[in-house]
Amino acid sequence: MHDLIIQLIEGGGYLGIALLMALENIFPPIPSEVIMGVAGVAVHAGRMDFCPVLIWGTLGTTIGNYMWFWIGRKLGYKRLRPFVERHGRWLTLEWCDVERSSEFFRRHGQWVVFFLRFSPLMRTIISLPAGLACMSTWRFLLFTFAGSAIWNAALIAGASLLAGWFDGFEKTLSWIVIGMLVIGAVWYAYRVITWSPRSTAEEPAE
């Protein structure tokens, strides 16, 4: 089973990694840390090369984040709020979550798009308020690509080094993938089943 997980991630090649990284930022099937970790193991084993993995993985990350940026920019506050309130259960997202991230974006400025690429928290959701704030598209793409490239490079290199230092790391990583998939599925099901929207704040001024 553990070999199958590794093969599924590697089997799609560089384009498959880009697709997984894009999906991870839209609706995460597998965390990016695991995808890049598996790719790093493949780099160590000589089955993949570092630079193509980094470029394709970072392109996928940028595309996935751009989707949320585009939604925010296209819909704006007035049209986005009814959608979030109507489908919040399945998105596991409330309008107050969007407002909090928007306030964070306004308070700290556009550079948070770059720096949050190194954080497991708000790494993807910050793309939505960036779009709502009509941040420059080229600047958003540049900050996202640069920050994601640094983070992805660290993940690939770290996994490659660990694979060289510890025998059996590849097998351990594959079991981590299985565990993350199970935890993710259980967490999502729990969120949907126990969904109870909190009261939302006043709609922000445009």
C-alpha cells in the first residue's frame, strides 16, 4: 500500500505534481508538504530532477492560489458573501473567516502574500482577500511564485536529505501520506456534520 501511494504521486510526472499542487491549494486532497516530500525522495533516488520538480510544483501552487485571487477579484464583497453563506457548510468556511483574513491583509499590507507562503496557516485563504482588495495581478503572481518557490525548495531539499540520512524514510513517508489522507477525510466529514455557523460581523464598506 505504501509503495502504491508513492507511485501514484510520482506516476503523473512533473505535470501530475503541478496538478496536485494546484488542487492542494483549491481543495486539498494531499498537503503540499507531503507532495513535495515525496518528490524530494524521488529526487534523492534519481527518479526525478530537482529543478523541474521545483518549477512545476511552484507553478501548480501559483495556479491554485490564483483561482482564489480571481474569485475574490471577480465577485467582490457583495456577490461573494451570499455564496459563502449559502455553501459555507461544504466549504467549511464562514463569512467572518473571510472578513478576518481581509482585515489581516489590510493591516499588514500586500507583502503578507509573500511571507504567508511559509506558513501552514492562512497560506491559501490570504489569496481571497488579496483579490477582494484588487491587488495588482502581476504583483500577486510574483509574490506567490517567489514565496512558494522558496518554501517548495526547502521541502524538496529537506526530504531529499532525510532520505539520504535515514534508511526506510521513503516507507515512513508513504505511511505519513496515508495518515494525512485519513485525517483529512475525517476532519472534513466532522466539520460538515457538526457545522454550526457563528454570527457574522457587519458587512465591510467597499
